Amino acid sequence: MVELSHDSRPIIGRDRPLGATFLALALASIALMVADQRYDQLERVRGWLSAVAYPVQLAVDLPFRAWSRLTESFADRSRLRQGNLELSARLRLANLQLQRFAALEDENRRLRDMRENSSGVADRALVASILNVDLDPFRHRVLLDKGAEHGVFKGQAVLDADGIFGQVSQVHARTSEVILISDAEHAIPVQSNRSGLRTIAVGTGDSDQLSLPFVTVESDLKAGDLLISTGMGGVFPSGYPVAEVTRVERTPAATFALVDARPTARLDRDREVLLVWFEPPAPPAAPDASAAPQAAATQPAAASGGTTPSATVAAAPAPATPPAAAGAEPGAATTLPVTPPAEAPQ
């Protein structure tokens, strides 16, 4: 059986009284505060205590700081990844807009060049976009987005900013087909801008080459000459660039020279072309049918070079011997130039 010991000493008298301890600590605190406030005596002690307590504070704060850095690292990495995705999307959008602006600027330049270059050769022009290109290597044809509803007609000239592109071969309601000047079935009359030599440029099936098969070896044509349209036939405007001569080979034994030319139009790179309307040059006025026999009858018979039964004086309303020809030899037949039946005097 456990026995409890009994202490006969009073409880209050065992240690120091609590009131005395509290009073001593309060007086010490007041003394220290007064000394620190008025005499600044504890600054050095505070520095020593701070130096001693810093390792303890660092050790206590280290786990919290490590956790904070870890969470911030993950948060920053996620934030950076999200920001990178947003910046990448903005960069792609900016690149698309930049490419679009560049394409629009290039298109604006091409259209401005076409307008400026065709202003002197066409009365009216219509810009058309190329919808489709014939993939057959032997057929150089393109499809335009303009047709009969826009006034396009068969045989109409098609230009670009640098030269003649082709001509309309088929017309539909809203589209039209164009044959390029490089097509093997196409030919165009041209003229050397330097020497004035006229010939025909024929397509070869190569978009970078035209052939001039009817140039003789004596013709005044050399590499570098600019070939322009003659306007003959009223299909193409006169004076517009067609090609530039790249090769002229002459063989003394041959009749014709080997001549190649490069089209000035960008046949394989154009996106827009120009459909033009123009007034072809009027043909020279035909001489008056009633005045022609009288003018011819004034010439001496000796200058006529012979007689033609269909053009004798009997076929003309003028007298057989006009007064102006009275000086001719007696009995000489007076002749008139041969004229087509449509222009013969009635």
C-alpha cells in the first residue's frame, strides 16, 4: 500500500513571493527603457542580440522560404508557359497580317502599274483575276473571273503591267478563257522598236520564249531589241511591249535566221490582268471612185506601160481623149489603173 508523504511547510513560504518577482521585473524593464530612450545605452547590446539571433531566425524561416520559392517557381513556369503560348499566337496573327499587307501592297503596285502603262493605249480597262490555269503543258490558257456580263468579247486583248498577256479565246456569262501569247497556237504581229522591222512572233509552248520564224538573214534585228505590237488587225493596241529579242543566229546558207524572244509580260506569275477596250486606228481613206479615172486619164499613154482591156476608156464615163491628154500621139490608147470591181464607176 502506497503511503503519501506529508510536507508540513506552508505553500506560500516555499519560494519567492510572486509579487516581489513581478515588481523587480517591472522596475528592471522601466529602467532599461529609460536608459535606452534617453541615453542610448542598449544599441550595442541590441546589435549583439540581433547577431546572435540571426542564425536562429534564418533556420526557422528557411523551410517557409524554400516552400514559397518552390510554389513560386511552379507558378512562374506555368505563367511563362501561358504567356509564351499567347505571344506565339499573337506572333502568328501578326505574321499573317504582315503577309496580307505585303500581298495587298504588291497587288496595289501591280494594279497601279497596269493602270499607268495602259492609260495611253486603252480607252477603257477592266481588271480581272486569274481563277484557274490550264495544267496541260501544251496549252497555255487561263480562266478569268470576268465574262460577257462585264462586256468581255471574243478576241479581246489582255495586258499586264509589263506587256501583252494574250487574248480572249472563249467567253462565258461570268468567266472567260484567255490564250497566252506563248501558246503554240498563237501568233502576234510585232515590230522592232529600234529598226522598225515588222514580223510575226509565234508561241513555242514555253512561257519564257517566243519564236520569230519569218526573219530573214538580212533583216536588221539583233539581241536586246524590244518588240512592240503593230496594231495590225485591230486586236492589240499598237506600241505596247510584247517581247525582247534574246537570240539571233544567222547561217549564210539558210534563208531565215533563228530568232528567239522573251515575253515582257509575266505570263507564269501574274495574278491580275487587264482587259482593254480601244479604238483601232482607222484605215486610210480610199480614193474617190469618180475622181480616180479622171486623174488617171491625164497621164500620157506612153507612161501607162501597156493597155488593159478591162480598164480602157470605153469603161470610163470620161471622154476618150481628155483635154489634158490632147498632146498625146494620135491613135494612142489611153489606159486607166486597174481598180477593184467594187470601186469601178457606175
